[in-house]
Amino acid sequence: MFVATERITTLPRVGDPVLRCTGLVKRYGERTVVDGISFEIGPGETYGLLGPNGAGKTTTISIIAGLTAAEAGEVTVAGEKVDPAGTSAKRAIGLVPQDLALYPDLTARENLAFFGRLQGLDRRVLARRIDEVLEVIGLADRADERIDRYSGGMKRRCNIGAGLLHEPRLLILDEPTVGVDPQSRNAILESIVTLGGQGMSVLYTTHYMEEAERLCHRVGIIDEGHLIAEGTRRELVERLGERTRVRVEGSGDLAVLATHAEALPDVAEATVQHGAVELLVSDGGRVLVPVVELADRLGVEVTSVEVTEPDLEAVFLHLTGKALRD
């Protein structure tokens, strides 16, 4: 089961980019909706593309998937140039749109069989892949029920399955958890973690910042057609100079503890506020043990320690002036 507090903290293995976007530009009339966007996604990497409504995310995804032609720039997937008129690069892409693309009067298995045949899969290969995909999306025990009897979350999981059948190198997921129940949401997130572990690259858009923080190795923030920031969660937070807050509650001379704690490495500031020592630190994990040991030497009995890390929401709000779900 996907644990809500888990966060991906390490980048996957290094290799040639599965997706490379260079200088993408798209205009509608006099309005430029995508303006010089460039980024890459490596093997097994989950990359979050975040932006407020109207930022250019949907158009960027359409260009990457070969549904819309860019006026400038280039997209390659698995080394092949994406061309709206061609099919070669598209074979390496699995696109899961926000809107459901399923036949409600067919079962999950029948839907997957239909889409697998459209993708040109051999009958024996398709039968194997359907079973494998049903396991990944957690619908093996409901595979022979009609889609119109599924919950909204189950439909979305089947929608993802249709994009996985041909084993794409790049899976594009556009808002895959919108409107689903918590159980299905966890199942979807768990599946994405599994796919990344198997080496599939994922381009992920969401209006839920906590999903981006948990799932994505790197995040790109797009606003008004520009990619205005990119990096790991830690890199983006450090770029703004945000620091982790550590609150130490206890009994004893807290002022003395604050004075000595401020001299510790990684501690930028230490003050006494509301009956506790408040620390601003660069790395909460490194500072906890030294602070507790210092308190013990100074005769301060620590009763609780609370760590509050800066998050992507603060970064996003600072860069765009908007909340992600605006």
C-alpha cells in the first residue's frame, strides 16, 4: 500500500533522455501559449509539470504526444522525432487523458483488448499484457465487469491500463486522480511508483501538490507559457532560500539552549517562542540528534520535537502568485 508520508528523494538511474523537448513554441492567433519550453525526462523518472489553469500545460502535452504541431522547437521520444503526421515516435508514448476514453458497455478486459488491437499487438502478446496490466492497476478481480458498473476511480485505473498495454517508454498522465475516491487514488499512485521502478518514464500533471511532492523526482513549473523553474523539490526550495523549521519543546533553561543551538552547523537561527525553541535549519535530518544531545548536556528535558519542512506549495505560490488549484 502506498504510504501517504513517503516521498521520492533520489533520482533514478542515469541514461539518455527518454523525452527531450527543445524550444517549443505554439501560438493561437496573437496569443503565445507555449513560449520556448525546454526540458528532459530520463529513464525511470517521474517528472511533474505543474502550472495554474491557462499556463500552457495542456498545449505542451498535446505537442509532446504528437496531437498538435509546434510552430518552433522539437520533441524526441526514445530518440525518435515526434511528428503529428507520423507514427514512429508515438509508438513509444502512452497517453492517458483526463477525460475517460473507455466504452461503458464493454468489460475492462474487452476495453483493453480493443485498445491493444488498435495498437497492433499480436493476439498472444496482447492476452499476456492484458493480464499483466490488470494486475498493475489492481483490477484483475473485476476484469470481466462492465465499465458502467465501475466506480469513478476504477474507471480511471482502467483508463491508465489502456495506455500501458504496448509498454510505452513514456507514459503521459494528465490529472489521473481528479474526482476519485481515496482508495482508488492510492491505488493509482502506487501503480505509478511501480512503473517508475520498472524503468518507465512518466510525465505527470496534477492539481494536487502533495502528489507531486510524493511522486515526482523533478518538477517543472510553467506559467504564462514559460517554464519558470525546474528541479528537485529540495533544489526548488533552496532556490528561494526557504528553510526547515524545528520546534523543540521541553523544560529547563530554553534561552540557554537557543543560544548554544545557534552555534551548531546547519542552524541559521534559534529563538524562544511560545515556550519552545524555534530553529531555522538547512537540513532537519542532520540537526535533530545534535540538538537533542545539546539539550541533554544543558539539563533541558525535551518533551517533543516537531519538524516542518518547506514545501512546493510555497515555491509555487512565490513564483506564480497563484495557488496550484486556482
